[in-house]
Amino acid sequence: MFCLENLDIENIKTELRKNLSEKRYAHSLGVADEAVKLAERYGADTEKAYVAGLLHDYMKEFPPEKMVEELKRYGVSVNEVAKSAPKTLHGALGACAVRERFKIDDDEIYDAIFFHTTGKANMNILTKIIYIADYIEPNRSFDGVERLRKLAYEDIDKAIVLGIDETILDLVERGLAVEPNTINARNYILLNSQRNN
């Protein structure tokens, strides 16, 4: 069973400071705090939410051109869309590195970090929380962020779909491919909400 007391959080924060810029480190603290609030709102494990939020960008500043090679070392296959946008791979690489470096062998935390950039079909609540906390933490500033923040506490699934819609529109405008997991996440939520209505 996962227990925050078994982790040296100060050591983790020191390691994060070594790996991340000050701005990215501040973002990570913001995501951790936002994730705890969302976990309280949705009845999820607040300790897991804090750790996953804190570590979600652990490998964000790892050289993108080396990410595919490093993921192969962990036995993670990478699709062609992800190869064309290697920055999206920091979630997958981060999940693997967190498990190895900090000995956090928790499937929910692993999943939440792994899929925080793309989402996926049938996300558990912790993965949903980290996905949306990454969008709405207090340091974020973009058109529509306040609407997304409000919606995240009313209906996390609707907030995720809105976030995905914004991401897809941005990718389309820039002529870039959309990660299949992102499309699957959106479709899964929409189809299940239709079934439940």
C-alpha cells in the first residue's frame, strides 16, 4: 500500500530542482497542490495525487531527441505520432524514471504520470486529476483557463473534454498530428457520458 511517509519528499524536491528550470519546478508544485484539491473534491487518494502532481514533469527537460532511445531501454514502444512530437514523451519517460529513481512502484501514480500529456481511454480518477491539474494549476494563464478551472470542480470529464478540444484545435491550426491516445480519451468520455444519460 502506498504511503507518503515512506518517501523523502525533500529529497524528491531537491532532485526536481536539479532536473527542472525554476519555472518548471514552480509549475510542478502548483500541479501537486491543485491535484490534492481535486483529489479531495473527487474522493481520490490525496497523497498519490500530491506525489504524481509533483513528479509529473520530472523528465520534461530531458533532451527530446534522446527520449525515444531512453524509452526503448525501459521497454516502452513509441508510435509514429509521438516520434514526430517527442516532447509529448516526457510523461511516459517520467513514469519509468520515477519508478526506477524513487522506487515508487504504484500503478496509479505510474499511469497518472505516463498519460498526463495525452490522456487515454478509460482513465482512472488519479490520471484524470493529474491530466486536468496540469492545465489549471495557478501558474497557468491562457484564454479560457478560468472557465476550465471552474468546470474541473463541477465535472472533471467535461473539463477534460474541453481541454482536449483546445489541444486538438491548436494542433490542427499548426498542421500537426493528434496523438491517438488523446482522441481515444475524448471518445471514451463522450461515448460513456451518452450511455449514462
